[in-house]
Amino acid sequence: NTGQAQLSSASDLVFQNPNQWQDHKVLLNALSPGTTYYYTLSSTNANGTATTQAASFTTKQAIAISDINISFGTMSGIPVATFRWVSSAVGSTAVAFSNSDPNLEFSSGPTGIADSTTGTSHSITTGFEAGKTYYYKVMTYSGDGYGESAISTFTMPG
């Protein structure tokens, strides 16, 4: 059996995997937010080729992140940073951070903190080690979309 998926928005993309037997899977990366994609699927074996009717899906909208501000203080003697930002849509929030990984790849161990409260004005406070520099990004997500800031740095005072 061979499988093929055709996907189109502004241009056609064709993915083929002749090594799959019965379960055909295609991972699509770098899709544009808020875009409708149309696709057909086909599978070929000794009996011929079967092709689905055209279908579609729409990717979630991008959520814009703006007005990021970090303030520093202490809570019960522990140095803390408070991250504040605004999003273009209501959503839950998270901050990812690491003092060693500038790419914030979750497989390599950055930590993060999430807040399930929703709104468009966001605030998260968490403790950090004084005198260390951290990479961070803020994120807002909902059932309708996702947004994240560029990765930046800050140094905890102290």
C-alpha cells in the first residue's frame, strides 16, 4: 500500500509515503493561522487506488501579544518576577523560562508556569534565583487560537 495526501491553500503540497502499510499519517508543520486548507487522501494497493472526496479544515487564529512588562520584587523573602501582557483575545496564559536554553525547547527542560484564569490582561508571578539571567516567552491560548511572544531575556536583580 502507498498513501498520498494533497493539501492546498494558496499552493498545492503533496506528501507521499510508500513505506506505510495500513495506517497513513502525515504531520503538517508551519501552517498559517486562520487559514482554510483543502485536502484529498488516496491510497493505492494491488486492487487499485481509492481517493476521498475533497474536505477542509481551518487552522486556529493567531492571538497577538503586546505590552509585555516585567516587574521585580520579593514574596516571603523570595525574589519574584511578575510578567504582565495584553492579548488580542480572551485566553489562558503561561510563561516558559530557562536559564540555560535560549530556544525554550520543552524537551530540553525549560520550566514554566500557567494560569487558568482567562481574560485579555494577563499577570503571572513566580520566583527566580537572584543574579541569574533567564530566557522567557509569554503565551496566551484558547480553544480558538494561540499566541506567544518572541523569546527575550531578563536578569533577576540581586
